[in-house]
Amino acid sequence: GGQTSALDLFADIDQSVDAISAFAGKSEGQGYRDFCVRSREIYETLRDPFIASQRPNPVSLVSHVGFHRLPALWKTAPHRTMWAALSDYFKDPRLRQLFGRYATYCGSSPFLAPATLMLIAHVEQDGVWRVRGGMARVAEALQDLAIRLGAIFRYSAHVAEILVENNKATGVVLASGERLLADAIVFNGDISALGNGLLGLAAKPAAKPVQPIHRSQSAVTWCVTAKTKGMALAHHNVFFSHNYREEFDDVFKARKIPDQATVYVCAQDRSDACTPPEAGIERLLVLVNAPADGDQHSFSAAEVEQARVAAWRLMWSCGLEIDSIESVATAPDGFEDLFPASGGAL
């Protein structure tokens, strides 16, 4: 239970300040302005030495920032949790919940992640790109370019082993037994697949596996074709649960799909105008967070259905009705199948 309330954020900071002031009071609007300044400062401190650096480490980070700017580096708040830092700017717990959401962009919890991740707020403020035709177009464009440059693609060719001679990768063995020799091998799976020996013992030293306890969170997603009513969806929509801390305890401590998870909905056929597609039928990605235990736990149809019912109920209580025409669910074990040794971690 509990009341629901709605807030729209805008690309324009002044518009967002006005919306937050109307939603939670003038001081919270000013808090948002201060939060934007701080997130920008963190971003600008870390942009060149860390974000745009090839292989940053603590030593290179300090040397690039410069000793005279160590106070600026300290102000990126690696020592505080994001949740604690947000209380400097927002007294309203709903706003802390909203801006703590940035931690989940890299699969973390605002109660565990460093306040440094507030820089994501500035990156998003700068603008987020949409791809005409959908995200799949990025992969297709890369494929087309590579083929024009002479690359050959082999699809559904499972690699059983990476061949190594004198500490150098020299080729791969496919599941069919075919051997492909090469001057260099680029592996773009989860590093734990290497470190756990899934690509042969010889390649194992190439990477340390991520311990399950250190994985980011995973998700249960539904790719839905549907008609919606009751609410003008934006491109990005978040329906928050009433007890945020409990939700992250469920994922990171109890290792289960939260009983009441926050729901993210990407209405991918909608622009900033929030108008539905002409036919009224649209494609939605619906997501709730879950533990990255897909390699240890098969999520049953009943578990996934329970999560769906809870998610749909939360959206309905906020005024959105989704009339599904077609729906495909993927749980952490499904993401583990796609990205072996990840547990389904985002």
C-alpha cells in the first residue's frame, strides 16, 4: 500500500527544477540544482583521467588529475555511499529513491555503490541517444562495415577452446572440431568464462573470474507487444516500489527476485512527445532487478510469473494498463545462457 505520485524530468534543468519544486517543495528544487552542479564536477574531474583513459588504475588516476587537485578527487566521494550523499541534496525519500536509480545503470545498489556514480546524472543530462530503427541497427551497421572491410562472420559457431602456445593465443577450436588459427584472438564474452576455464585450461590465466558475491545484479525482462492505456508513457519510465532498501536486500542478501520490485519500462516506439504509435500497438521492454545467480539457479516459470504479476500490479496501481498481445520473458538463467559464466549479471 501507500499513495502513488508522479514526476516528469526534462532535458532542461530549469524545467526539472520547476517540476521538482511543484512535486516536493522549493528547497528540493534547489537541492536538485545543487545535485546537478556536484554531478557535473565529479564527471569533469574523472572524464580525462578515468572515463576517457585506456586502462586507468589508482596511480594513473592520481597522476593524471595532479596532486594539486587531490581535494577535487576526494570530492568525487569514493568513500561515501550514493544513498548517504543523496541526503545532502534531498530530504524527500522519493527523490533519493529516484536519483539513487543511477546506481542500477551499472547493476549496483545505491546503498552499496560509491557516491562517485552521481556522475551518471550529468551524462544523462547531456543527452541520451536513440537509434533510428532500434538498437539492433548498431550491430547490423557494424557488421555491414566489417564485411565491406573484408571481415568474415561465422554465426552459431560455438568456440570450445582457445589454443595457446608459448603464452600466446594462436587460434580456436570449434565445437565441431574445426580449428581456426590466428595471429590474435579477441574474446568478447564475460571474463569469468576465461577465468573459470570454460574456453580451455590454457586460456584460464588470461583473466581472474568475478566471484559470484561481487557480481552486479541481473534482471527479469519481458519483451512485450501491447496496447497500453491510462498513462502517457515517455520513452523511459520508472515505477518505484514503496520500500527501496528491502528491494536491494532481496537481490543482494536474500538472493531472490524482490517481492515488490521497481519496474523500468522502455516504450521504444515513443519519442519525447509521449505519443503512442499510430496503430496503437507498441513494443515495450519491462524490467525488474534480480540476483545474478543464473548459473546456480534455474528460475521456474512460476517464479517468473509471480514477478510479472507483481510488476503489472505496481504499474496498474500507478495508472498504467498493459494489454499484452505477445510477451517473451528472460530471467537470469536466460542471460547466463547468452553470456556464460556471468550468472546473468548486467
